Amino acid sequence: MIKRGYYGNFGGAFLPEILVATFDELEGVYHEAKNDPLFWQDYEQLMSSYSCRPTPITDAQNLTRHFGGARIFIKREDLNHTGAHKANNVMGQGLLVKRMGKTRVIAETGAGQHGVATATMAARFGFDCTIYMGEVDVERQRPNVFWMEQLGATVVPVTDGTRILKDAINEAFRDWVTHMDSTHYVLGTACGPHPFPEMVSWFQSIVGKEARRQFLETEGRLPDRIFACVGGGSNAMGIFSGFFDDDVELVGVEAAGRGLDSGEHAARLCSGDASVGVAQGYKTYFLQDGDGQMRETHSIAAGLDYVGVSPILSDLKEKGRVRFEGATDREVVEALRLTMQKEGVIPALESAHAFARAFKEAPGMSPDDIILINQSGRGDKDIFTIADAFDDPKWKQFIIEKAKQYHA
Amino acid sequence: MLETYIRSRLAEKKILLMTHIVIGYPTLAASLEIVRTMVDAGVDLMELQIPFSEPIADGPVILRANQAALANGVTVDQCLNFGRRAARQFPIPFLYMTYYNILFKHGVDRFADDMQLAGLRGAIVPDLPPEEAADYLDAMASHDLSPIFIYSPTTADARMNSIARVADGFVYCVARKGVTGDQTAFSRQIGDYLARCRAATHLPLALGFGVQDRSDIKFLEGKADIAVIGTQALRLVEDQGVAALGDFIRDLRE
């Protein structure tokens, strides 16, 4: 009996006994896949034919001119099928589910991106699919709920706890401890018990591998600084992992919400409000009180609104390999507006955190420097959320008129 | 020693009863009343659950009790005081049941220290498998406390043997897959499973998850040493009040 899945002081597998055998099986099949070169080939082939890989890198010349500092490039994970990097992890785990011979998948979702991605994967591979989603998120993300249901998934609103992402994760675990013989839990981020942090990061490493190759091909050099938003941490792990051995500065941007001093944020690694704890099966920094009870978090971006963070990122913070910063709701809305107007690309609110921080640092850098921003997802499908964030009067009027039609 | 107590009780009874409460649900005062009623009705040992915001191994009934207790503002310090009062006032062994973060944040060694001073006898921590339990095992051993570990139907024989090497007091055998509070079919399968548990450890066996009535307990006599009543007692208190609890418990073994 040895401890597994530690990254420095973080990680591990704090599992109820009933799940130990299931995790042993998962770890076995993951290692088998990882050691099988054909598996990664199949995976790349699937992602190039079903999603949109390799995703391009956009040279953001207008933003570069606007800030007058470092050159700004954008890695376009928003161009994946279902509009976010989530597809990378989900399709990879789908291949593992086939190897294990299981017939049903379950997942948690916050904003709904991971739920939609899992539902497409389940439809494609012919798996039954149940998505757990906090009741609060079901209310604010109806379009994604609509798509999950159309794709054939059952969406279960979680009415316990704070009724958001972490509660959906707890509920998915409860399903899994009952149905693990037929069911795989497609955890959506680089968190949770071993092997999830490592396995999800492995699937997402396709982003970093590509970005590194693309820079060498088109620019003949690597970027100086890379920005990625950090919720659970999977898109950040994905892009960072291509550059760990290089002299490239890596910056993770967390949700500073209404400000790091406001108590209303989801900043675990860049604020003093989080402390090390053990919950949801792993050890990392959590936003918790002195007793170890998890606190409520806040972000304008549902996908960043989470109490924990990847144990691998906690370790990289302690080792000083990744720098963590925060971006406030207000900064994020401004960054999103500017990016749309200057480049015509529409980042998700989550991704806009990385843009906001990059925009703060770009002017102070030299024109010879290169910044790479990971645009983890697209914002146009979150029109309800973004229209609310922009407080757009014409949009509100449209919704009022639309509601009248339904009443008629 | 917890095991010695269990063995001496077993000389008088075919099977022991362990019940469970969530401290502070519905209130701290009511919790003490529930403990008193259970002890008076002849319960042999008790789990006192310290509420946690993320109780992943618990089903909806206990989950909501955890949330309600926390919403009432119950703190870990209050729970530790509660344990001390219960252990001083009543003559049966009490165990804490909680999730690892509560111990971790309190300091595992300090937690064991507080448990020992309060007169608690051991702890059940369902999200702490032996692999992660080195600090906990040291702290429990140096304070003469029993770390209760868990067997499940999916636990392989070899793993059962390894768990037996670090367990103390008794082993808590989970009857089936799933979380607390669901139905369990008490069938030959459970008999076979308990026989497998018995072969793996010399410690007494408790069986929990889904034990609801007299017939379940009758079935377990001779197969397990302790029957665990968790959710069913909580449901009864919610539906019929504390007064109904005494008769329910007395009726389980008559």
C-alpha cells in the first residue's frame, strides 16, 4: 500500500474504499494507453477528424499595435468542436472507456461546456450519459442544458450544498460509487484523485505540444510568456506542459471576482485566502474556513468558480515554475470587449481572464518579446452570460419581447 | 481497548448495535437528547459525525443533516466539546466519524490529543484509505485510539489482509456499493462477503449501509458482530421525533 499520484506535497487519492478497485482499473488502462504509441496516434487522428485539431495560432497584430509592447499571439482552443479545450480531455477519456468496455459515462459540469462536450462524446461513441449540474448553474446556463438534452444526455440538477460545480462533483461521485461496473466518471479538469490530474493533463498536453511546434515552424522561436486562465487548471496544464523544459515564463490567471480583498473571488493560488486541505479525493489549496469547511466562491465565469485547483499547479506554484495572478470581473469584461473590437475573436469569459492579465503586462514588455494567450474557449455561445456581463439594453429588450411571444 | 469491550459485550449479546448521529442536527441540544435516548435503549456503541461541507460517501439524508448542522453554525470545537460531554455522561464507547479534511485542518495529532482527552475511543474516516493514513495511524496509536478502517464488497482479499494489519477495534464492512441510506438486499451474497471479511481479520466485524429493521439484524446474527444503524434512525427522528427512537431501537433486537 503506497501513496500514489503526488506532485510535491499535493495530489494523492483520498478515496472511499468502495472506489479503490475502480481507480486501480482506471490507472491500469491509463498507463497501458500511455505506453502504447498507437493510442496517441488514434487520439490525434480522432481530434483532427472530429474536432478541429491542430487549432491555429492567431497573430494578434491589432492588439499588439494597441498596446505597443510585446507581440501578442492567441492559441485558438475555441475552434475545437463544442467550442473549448474540454473536447480534448473528453474524447481521450472516451477512448479509455471503450478500452475498459464500459457503456455509460457521467460527468459534472459548471458552465456546461464540459457537460456538452461529454454529451457529444457519448453520442459519438454510443454511451449512455448522465450529467450532474448544480441547480444554480442549470438556471443560468439553459442553452447548454438544452444542447446536452438534445444530444441524448440526462441532465440532473443538483439541489444540495451550494448547488454549483463542487456539489455536482460530489453527486457524480455518489453515482459512481453505485454504478462503477458499467460507468466511467469523465472528470472535466486536472483535479480529483489520482490518476485524474495526470491523465487529464496528458490529454490536454496536445495543446502545448502543438503550440510549441507551431511557434518553431512559423516564428523560429518560442514565446517569452504564456498566459492561461485557471479554474480547475486543465487548459493551463495543457498549454504549459509543452514548455516546462524551456525558458518560457508561465502565468496562470485566476478569477479575482469582485477583487482579491473582497472575499468574493475564486483565487486559490494568487490570494492569501486559500489553504492546503483534502477534499473531493485530493490534496491541494482550497478556499476553506479554519475548520476545513469549503467556502462559497465567486466569478463572473462559471468555469472558474471552483474551491480547489489542480494539485500539479499547486506544486508548480510552490516550486516557482508558474506565476499566478488574478483578473477581476470588471477587467475581464473590458478585455473581452477590446479583443472582439480589435481582433474579431470572441473569447469565453473564462479565457478572457488570461487576456486581461496579458494586456496588463504587454505594454511593459519589449517589441521583441512574444506573448502567447491560450484562448481556452469561445464566448459567442455564452451569449446570455456575456450579454448580462455587458448589461446590453437592446439584448434585454429582445428577451422581454421574446418572453411575451411565449406568453401569447 | 475497544476490541476488548466489544468481545465482553458479545459474551452477553448475539449482536451489538452501533448507531450514528450528526452532531448539531437538528441542534446541539437535540443531538444530546438523541444520544441519551439511544443509550437508554441499549445501544452498544455510537458514531458521532462531525459535519463536513463535502461528505462524498454519504447519501442524501445524512448529506442534508451535515448541511443543516453547518448552516446552524456548528463548529469543530463545538463538536469536540459535544464528544467530551457524551463520553463523560454515558457509559458506552463513542467514535468520531468525519472526513479527513476536518482532522487535517485541526492538525491530525492535535485531533487525536483532543479525542483522547475527551474520552473518545476511535474514529471512522471514510475518505482516508490506509495508503494516505501514515500520520493518522501514528497519532491514533500514540493516543491509544482505534482507527476504524473499511472493507467493501469490491475490496480484494489481498487488500483486506493489508487493511487488517493497520486496523484496530473493529472493521466496518460496507454492505454494498453506493452511499449511505439506500436499500440493501440481505441475501446469501452478503453472507459470503462477510465470510470473506471474517477470513481476512481477527477483529470484530461491523456491517453498515442499509440496515433498517429487526429482520436485517436477525439475518446478521452470527455473521457480523455489530450492526450499524445510520440513516434509518435519522429518518425516524425526522419523521416521528426523538420519542419514537427508543422503541425503534429496543425493538431491533427483541
